[in-house]
Amino acid sequence: MRPDAEGGGRAEAGENPTADAESREPLRPIVNRRPPPAAIDRGPPAASGSASALTIWGRSARPLAIGLPLILVVAWALPLRSDSYLVYLAGLAGINVVLAVSLNIVNGFTGQFSLGHAGFMAVGGYVAAAITIAVGGQYQLAFLPESMSDGLLFFGATLAGGGAAGIAGLLVGLPSLRVRGDYLAIVTLGFAEIIRVVIENLQAVGGATGLIGIPPSASISWVLFWVFVVVLVSKRLLASTHGRALLAVREDEIAAEAMGVNTTRYKVQAFVISSFFAGVAGALLGHYLQILSPKDFTFIKSIEVVAMVVVGGLGSISGAVIAAIFLTILPEALRPLQDYTGVDLRMVIYSSLLVLLMLLRPTGIFGSRELWDLRRSRRRPPVQAGEDAP
Amino acid sequence: MTEFVQHLINGLSLGAVYALIALGYTMVYGVLQLINFAHSEVFMLGAFAGFYSSRWLPKFREEPRFLLILLIAMAFCALVGFLIERVAYRPLRDKPRLNALITAIGISMLIQAVGQLPWFMGPSPQFFPTLLANGPLVEVGGVSVTRLQAITFVAAVVLMIALHRLIFHTRLGTAMRAVSFDGKVAALMGINPDRVIAFTFILGSALAAAAGILVGMGYPRIEPMMGLMLGLKAFVAAVLGGIGNLKGAMAGGILIGMIEALVVGYGTSSYRDAVAFGILILVLVLKPSGLFGRVVTEKV
């Protein structure tokens, strides 16, 4: 077997110097003669062999360099609170994007099925709102102007809300992610219901009537900032070792386990990250609408988020973004119909979209592809059809 | 002590209903490994089928009328269950399980949402008519059993015995167990899995319809969203007993019913919905295969 393989390697050597160099190593197994397709697709090393550390650094800093100034410009251009309905809707769409992209980490990348996003959102929203209400009027960082102090407080509260939701995610994920996949759906659903029932009975946060008087700190620019963060984090996550492990879990859990992937750990990690951003979205929502009510965090809210992820295509970040925007605008666009019939058709539309998509196009709009793949596939010859987005 | 026993008896009749619904979940999970979320909506439709048929049926003797309404609702829901399987689940049989799960949720939400439209059931609760007169049946030492509780329990038990005989003493039942054990091998043995799966849905849906009527009589406010919570709790019951296991579903249902009755009796009723899920998480932590379930090793 061996001489034959080496001969094959030599024969190719004339055309391909790298293959030659590899095949000359004496104890290489046969399969390693060619680099695996995944390695071809790994952007930087294959595309630019002579890329210096500086260009790689520059490339990875590019989203930050473009994104943050853009958000600052938007923040400067838009008034702090706009009464325009379109701007209001854009904020809601942004919050939904954060939700959908974060749920995509669990449902899309990892292939688990969480139905309790509303619960984590509620945790984050209530914790953040409680912090800003408690701290808000009383303390101000002395050396900062009021608006910046408020902004900083809101940022801290958002992080705290996200952190609380992440801890909740850890508590829920640890027991349920150890067992068969579809239990997670029912456990997360149940957990979200427990959260809601607890909030309804907690008079300290307004009980069933809801928590009012939350400062309107979440401006469009904050929403944009978090959209930016969640998209960047999930894109980078997917390209990392962790992301590869998550995809492996999605494709075949047993095989992944056999390859040495600690499936439970990765699943729990993904779940915690996802819950963190759900909490952030909850914090944003609370400070955007200035009211939080347990009615906002029912099972239906979770389903809406799931619908966004599924419509966009499980595993596709850009799909989740577009579907979240689409499904936020759709009910508003259908408002004339709603006024005409006097019926809330939103749930009918969501649910029938879910069923029809699953029956007719189970991959969603994008499948697991991304918008940025389109450009790349035109630039480079296509490699390995089944390969996922980097 | 009397109070405790009283709560247990209240829980027993509620638990029998949970058990009826849980059987549907567990049977479908047994043959398809699918959490049939739409099952709770079949249950809800069963209650409404009873509601509408009792409005249209002329009045005659109470007991046969009740049985007739029960049969109508069961037949209607059997049809609904059959259609759901045919339209929504069968095309996805060889797709990833996640797709079927999402479809199940979608179907469930669709039935709820359509049911809430004013030209169907409407969003506001309806009042289930009294099909059988209620009243105290026996009272022993301060513990009373109402007529309705007895009827609910007896009806549920009769149905469960019938199901048990059907599954363990008929050819069709044997086929069901074979498909549940290993669908591919069962197909090689000359069993038509499609027919068996359809029959499983019919059976489970009929039981859910009966549960719907029994719940309607006991808690007369019925609405399109009523299935959600009850269905989830019944599912928890199925998991508690070990999903895929019939006796487990019965025991789990009765256990959940009793625990819930005790929580409502001694604690606060506002947390009654949270308790079932607390139990679920405990079960998953301590014994994921449930009380009666066997540990299944996943094979490649």
C-alpha cells in the first residue's frame, strides 16, 4: 500500500509543490497527502500565504473599525428619542435581531432546540430594569455629564441583565443538555413559564401589572451597538474552534463525542452565550418601551423568535437578521388587513409560515449559508458543497 | 389527615385526565420519537367538539347522551389526529427530527391561533354545559367524592384498560409495539409502519378528546388556549413515567395530578403551573429515563 501511495504523491508532485513537500515526509498517513477541504476553505492562510501579522490583524479589526464609527454617526444623526413611528419600529426590529441571532447560536449552530428564549429575556430585562430604577435617580458619576453617566449605568445594567440571564441559562442548560435533545425544548419552555409565574407573583417588580417607570435609556444607537456585538460574536464564534465543535455537535452528536468533543460542555457554553444575549435583548426592550410586563414574555414570544430563526434558515446569521426584520415589519405592514378584519392575524401568520416552511423549504430562506458567502463564492472557485460558512 | 386524603382524591381525578393525555404523547413518542406538540390542541378540540355537539344534540336521557357526545368528540379528534399526521408529519418522516418538532409546534400554534379567530371558537372562554348532574356521591369521615370526580376517574380508567387490552392483546397492538421497538425491522417483518403510525395518532387523539370532555365537565371554562398548559403538564407526566412507556404515562399522570392538588391545597394556587416544570427538571437531573423507562443507549 505504502509504495503505491508514495508513487501517487510523486506523480502529482510536478503540478503541486505543496503536495510534494507533504508526501516526502516519511511517515505521513495517506489521507494527509492533500489538505482536508475544510482547511482550503479557512480563509486567511490559504488565500494569502504571505499575509503578515499586521494585515491579519487589520482584517480582524475591520468590522470594529467600520461598525463602531457607523453607530456613532447614527447616534449623532438621530435625535435621542424620535417620535417617528418608523424609527420606533427600527428599534424593535433591532431588538428582535439580537434575539434571533442569539437564539441561532443554540438552535442553528448547535442544533439543540430551545423554546424558552422569552424566559431568559425576561430575566435580563427585569434585572437590568431593577438596577437602573434603583440606581438611576440617586447616583451620578461626578466627573461625567448626566447623559454619559446614564449611558454608562445603562450599559452596566445591560451587562448585569445579560449576566443574570446567562446564569439562568447555565442552571437550565446543565441538567437538560445532558439528556436527549428534544427534552431541552420542553424544559426551556417550562423554565420560561416558571419565570413568568414567578414574576407575576413578585410584587417588588410590579407583579402581573408590570414594571413601569423604566428610564428610556435604550436609544437606537444602543440597539445598533448590541446588534453589532451579537452578530460579530456569533460570526467569530462560528469561525473559532468552539464554533467548529458546535457544528460537529449539530451534525452528529455521537460522532462528535467520539472525536473528542465534550458535547455537553460545548452545548452548555453555547446555551449560556445565547441566554446572555437574550438577557441583553430583554434589557434593551425594557429600556426601550419603558415598561416590562410578564405578558410580554409568554410562550408566544419564544415562538416568534424561533419562527425568525427558522424562517431565516437555521444556522445562518444573516438569515436570522433578515428574518427578524421581516417578521417585525410584516404585522405592521398587515395592519390595514388587521384593521379591516378586526382580528389579530399575527399568530396565524407566524405559525402557518413555520409549518409551510418546514414542509416546503425546511432549510429556511438562507439555509445555513450567509450573505457574505455569495461574494466569496464568486471570487473563488466553490469548494466542498456541504461546507458551512466560516 | 382528612384534608390530605381529600386533596389526594381531588388529585386522583385530575391525574386520571393527565394520564389520558399523557398516553397520547407517550404512544406517539414511542413510534416516532416525536414530541407531538399538537396533541394538546387535539385535546382542546375534543373539549370544543363536546361543547358544540351538546349544543346541537337534542335533550334526552343524560347518560346515553353523555356517551354519545363522548363518542362524537372522540371520532372527531381521531380524524383530526389522523389528518395532522398525514398532512404535517408524514412528509417529514425521513427528515431530521428537529424539522418535525418545529412543524409540530407550528401546527399547535396554528390550531390555537385559528381557534381564536372570531369565526371559529373566538378568544373568550365558553362555558361547557353540564352533561351529567354533579353532586356528592359518597362521604366517608369527612372525605367526600363528588359524582363528577367518580365519573372522570372511572371513565379514564375504563379507557386505559381498553387501551391496554388493545395494545397487549391484539394483532394491531402487537404491530404497534413492534414499530415502537424498531420501525425498520418491523417493516421487514411485513408490518406497514405508515398504517400503524396513523393508528397510533387516531388512538391517542381519541383519548385526548375524552380527556377534553372530562376536563370540560370538571372545569367548565373552555377556551382555545386551554390545551397549552394542560398538554405541557401531561407531557411532563409522560416524561416522569418514562416516555414511551404506557404504564409509566398512567402512573406519571396520576402522580402529577396528586402533586398538583396538594400544591393547590397547601401552598399557593398561583404556583400550580410552575410545579410541574420543577418536577420535570428534577426528573431530568435525577433519573432522565423516568420512573419506569428503560435506559436507551443511542447507537450509530
